Amino acid sequence: MPEPLTASLVVEFPFTRSLGPVQSAFLTGLRERTVLGVRTGDGRVLVPPVEYDPVTAQELRDLVEVGTTGTVTTWAWNPSPRPQQPMSTPFAWVLVRLDGADTALLHVLDAPGPEAVRTGMRVRVRWAERRTGAVTDIACFEPAGDGTAAAAARAAAHTGAFTEPVTGITVPARLEYTYAPGRAQSRYLAGLAERRTLGERCPSCRKVYVPPRGACPTCGVATEEQVEVGPRGTVTTYCIVNIKAKGLDIEVPYVYAHIALDGAGLALHGRIGGIPYDQVRMGLRVEPVWTSDGRYPDHYRPTGEPDADYDTYKELL
Amino acid sequence: MSAVHGKEPVAVVGVGQTHHTSARHDVSIAGLVREAAHRALVDASMTWADVDAVVIGKAPDFFEGVMMPELYLADALGAVGKPVMRVHTAGSVGGSTALVATSLVAARVHRTVLTLAFEKQSESNAMWGLSLPVPFQQPLLAGAGGFFAPHVRAYMRRTGAPDTVGALVAYKDRRNALRNPYAHLHEKDITLEKVRSSPMLWDPIRYSETCPSSDGACAMVLTDEAGGRRAPGPVAWVHGGAMRSEPTMFAGKDFVSPRAGRDCAADVYRQAGITDPRRQIDAVEMYVPFSWYEPMWLENLGFAQEGEGWKLTESGVTELDGDLPVNPSGGVLSTNPIGASGMIRFAEAALQVRGTAGGHQVDGARLALGHAYGGGSQFFAMWVVGSGHPGE
């Protein structure tokens, strides 16, 4: 039995965010070295601002400007920063209540070591040199010294209006997985490497699964008996693809078909070649065409046999 | 008085939608859901304080790239200090979400529940989200339309339907959408000829026979019998609700008429006391993302004998003025914020029996079916709503 396979899988996408009026003002403000909060129905100032009151659910639009100095309300030392974290040298994650605000903002503090950080310490914003309208426009916080403690600034009303406001941002996301397809697919792939298609028979309903999933989804029992199917099969149904799919290097039009390999209990999917696309039909008999480097057949081509009778494959549609 | 015996009757007393469109760059996700929820509350003559719990649904998180967005939407939905629950069943999720909310009222866990579903497709690319390259697996060679097109061909072969039927569905739904101010597509100059001559994307599916990609949200306020009785506006009573699922692929799966869909319909009709859906149901909002799914679902849902669904479409029975109007709102073919699409079906069914569907109202609709499906034709959710109390 071959060892189960694993491979790395990276999923990444540059998601876009429509900011709405409040986040738009907040992020544009950061670009202009201005920190905005929002005043709630009970008079508290929330920084960062939110669109709806957490207590009353009312829409919040009363923006206020708060200070760029504040007080650390709690913190955690990060001795080994990971790629894409805000700083490349060890830093503290901090919650900072800016002067004039009633809630704290999550950011990072540039400090030489954990002994230099304490709850209650005074800090100030260090602005990034290049600012675009993002929370990273605050490069980090830095110690401000206790002399600033008296500056308990009151939040001042602000229209939130700036020239060329930021209305949307791009948020790239990246997830890294180790993907394991499991024993059944590993067995299947080992067979394909020898250009044999090995399905697995359900001990209960006797149907043959290709590709095998390790269990019969109808009967809920494990499938272990391997059964070689094909290589020939029947086109049960298909469509003609006229638009290029992203990331697929196939000339259009082409035929994407469901193919029931001889002996299989359900159809698998493949491309039909070796015949003009408009001559492909349900019932066409086909066989796989391999390339030297492919894990799967490159496509299927007609065998030249007479077409299968509809009754022989209609249960597989 | 039935006291605590049996299920609590459930009433739909408020419905709200956004004006669906391809991109709502002017609002955040919170702002989008807020619009629909606010309109539903106004429709119900209620305030946030009247709501006991919120049940929210959407399609995969990859569609916006916000993991568990329901957590940050509590403020926008007035849910702080209340239970919030997220439902996820792929494209059928809007229907399943409404049914979970219904269950909470029917079981007397909560008296009044706000239920909402949304998608903001402009924040990402659903086609990308649905076709992540999985190691060792053969990539799907065709995209979403290509996944469903072979099943349409199988339907045509099985029933002998002429290849002109799909265009009739698209032409009807796009015309119906012109009467619905909330619909995404408003193709004022639509003609049957334009549908028929639109590009063939995944033969046999043409461009005009596919659904758009939309930003949108839909919300409903559900409440108990006492709430329904004293509601100042018209009420839709829930007469039955059911969900069924089956695997994406298995030996013996009928992609043209999945068993899970047939079983789900049978269950919901039994609950609603419906023995002849074709005669008893006055309007249908079914999930038709590709035109041919109308005749396919007409058979799957028992409105036509096997092989006969296309004849209802072809003879005009499913037109707005036919005797079984299907998708008077314009349907998924005209509006598709994926996660919300199922709830829009359910909500539009409720609007019909409340008599509040406006320009696309079916005259005298008393009983309506809302239907949703998702995944590889594997998740089904349906409800039947009526203008009359289910016990009367």
C-alpha cells in the first residue's frame, strides 16, 4: 500500500473592501495624520469608530477627533515577529486608549524589550512616512514619557470630510495548508501512475466508485476492494465550452464531458479531443489519451466503436 | 387555544431587501445588511428592541474573504446581547436560514426572530472562490455554468424538450424583473430574439440564460401566533418548511431530478396539506440560476409529470399572467447575491401571499412556494406560505 500523499496548498486572493462612510473617514483621516472616533448615544467615544451603536443599534455618524497620544490598557510581548506583521523586530501588541477616547485601539508598540512596557504607560503615534489610508499609516506606537499624562484632551467634533477620500481598500489574504487527499485517492493516484484506473466497490450495494472516496456515500461503509475499470468508456452528457476558463490553457471551443468508464458506477469528468467539437454526442465511445507528464489523461478520444445505446447509460446521467 | 401542544404557528410580518446591483461600493458589508434589516423592521412596524434573536446566512466566506462575518455584524443588526446564529448550506443558504429562524419561533425558543442573508460579490470573485486548485485533483474544466450545462443537456435528451425552451424562461424572468424595483437586471429593451442570439457560453446555455453577480441582502421578521394576530400589516403564515441534502456525487445520483429535491417537496406539501401542487399553489419562487432549471424543477417539485415540465413553460403557464406564475420577481436569473438568493425566493413568496408584491403581484395569491438549492444540486430548502392561518 502506498503512503498517503501530502502537498502544500496556498490560497490567496486580493479581497476588496467597500468602506462605507465611517471607515472611509477613519482611514482617510489616518492618511492626514488625524485619528477619528465616533460618539455614541450615551456620549462615549469609540476608537476605532463603528457604524452602529453597540448598545442601542442606532446609526452612528458623529465623528470626533481624538489625540495622538494615549495610554496602554494592556499588552503582550511578541519576541519573534512573523512575516507581514507590522514590525520585523520584537515588539509589544498593545491596546491603546487614545486621549479623548473611551475604547482602546489594537496596534503595536516599538520598545526595546518587555521590561520597557507596562500597563498605564504613555505612548504616542509614530506616523508612517508614506500613508495611503490604511491602519498601517500608524507605523506603530512609541513611548511618550509620563510628562504627557496631563494631556487628557477632549474629543473635538470633526466633519470627517477630506479631499480625495479613501472609499475602498484591498486586503490580500493568504492561507497555507498541508493538503492530504487521504488513502483512497492516494491508491487511485498510484494506479493512474501505471495508467490503470482503479475504482473501489461498495461491499453493500456493489457499485464501483471512480474516483474512490474510501467509502460509499449511499451505504456509509468503507470501500476496499479495488476494481480496474475502463480504459474505454461512454460519453453520458457534455457541454461545449466557448469561454476560456481562468488558469486553464485550453483553446476554445472544447467539449467538457461526463464519461462513464466501463465498469464504473458513476461518470467522471474529462475533455474530449480527436474529433470536431460539434460532432461529439451522447453515447460516444471514448478512450483516454495520456501525455508523458500528466497525472490524469490529457483528454479522451473516440474509439471508433458504434455509439452506446441510450438505455445502457441513462441511469448514469 | 392549543396552548403548548404542537408547534407554534409562525408569521412573516416584515420583509426588506436592498436594491440589488453589481457593486455597492458605497456601503460596507455592515451597511448593506443594515439596509435590508431596517426595511424589514419598518415593514413589520417594529424596532430593534422587539427582536429576540438574529439568524444570518451567507454562502462561503471566501466570497468576501471575511471569516465568520456574522461576528462583526452584531452591531449593525441590533444583536448585541442577543443570540446570533450563522447558517451555511451553499446556494440554498438563504432558504435554510429562514427555516432555522422559523424553527426557533415554532419551537417557542424565541418569539420574534430577525433573519437575514447577504452576499457582497463585488468584494471578491465567486468563480475564484468556487474553483480553488486542490492538489492531486483534476481541475474542473468548465466553471459553474459548465458544471450545470451537461445536466441541462441530459434533461433535454430525457424529455425531448425542444432547445427553444430555455430562452423562453430567460425572456419571461427578465420581463418580470422590470416590474420589480429591487431586481438587479432591468433590461428594458429585452426581446426573445436578443436572448436567442446572445453568445453561447456553455452549449446548451447562452449568456442571457445565466444569472448575474450581485451585491445584496434580504431580511424577514418572523414572529409567533400572537405577534401575527396583532401585526398592523398583512401577514404570511408559514404552512410548512423542509430541508434535504444528498452528496454532490454518488452512484445513482439523478442530477436532472435529485431525490433530495423530490423528498423535500413531498415533505413540505404534506405539512401544508397540499395534495395537488399544480392546482393548489398560486405562485412559485424557485431557484433558477440557469434558465433550463425552471422546467427541471417544475418536474422535481411535482408541478408536472416527469418529462412534461417544459410544456408548462412553453405554453405560458409560468408567465406572470399564467395559472402557475414562476418567479414573478424576476428570479435568480435577474438577481443573484448568492447567499441571499434563497431568502429572496422565500421572501418573495411571502410578499405574494401578503399581497404586497407591488408591480409583480400575482392576483389573488393565497398559497406560494419558496424554493432554494445549492452546491452540486445537493442542498434543498423550501417553504410554503399562505395568506390564511395554517390551522384555519
